[in-house]
Amino acid sequence: MIRHETKGVQPPADVLKKLADVLGTSVDFLIFGTSEEKAQNALQDAELIRQFKEVDQLPEVEKITILKVISAYIRDFKTRQAYAH
């Protein structure tokens, strides 16, 4: 076993990038697994996961628009929360 497997040490970012390039994958995949696994680990709401999968199938311009709307809503929500306390 290599050291980062036995002691929980992670290789430097440049090493991860080289590994990802050699394996034809992304650093994100090396660290977190498939994007599907990552989403299911992070998101428990099945309807939210379903809708994000639909958004992922949209043209890039549409995805960007939806992400801007989501970001603006989250920003506004956090602002309201900050002033409510």
C-alpha cells in the first residue's frame, strides 16, 4: 500500500492532476468517485436530484441562466437570514 492509503495522507494537487490525466479522468472523480455518487452522497432530496439531472441535459446557455437564478436566490436568502438574527 502507498502511504496516503494507509495513513490518510492525500497526494499533492499536481500529483492528483497527473494521475487524472494518465487515467483519462478528472481530479474530482479521483477524490469523490462518479458525479452521480457525489450528488447522491451530498443530496438526499430525490426530487432535487431529478431536477438537477434535467438541468444538466439543457443547453449550456440555459444551464448558466438557471445557475445564476439559483445563486441569486441563495444570496438573497442568506442576506435575509443575516438580518433576521
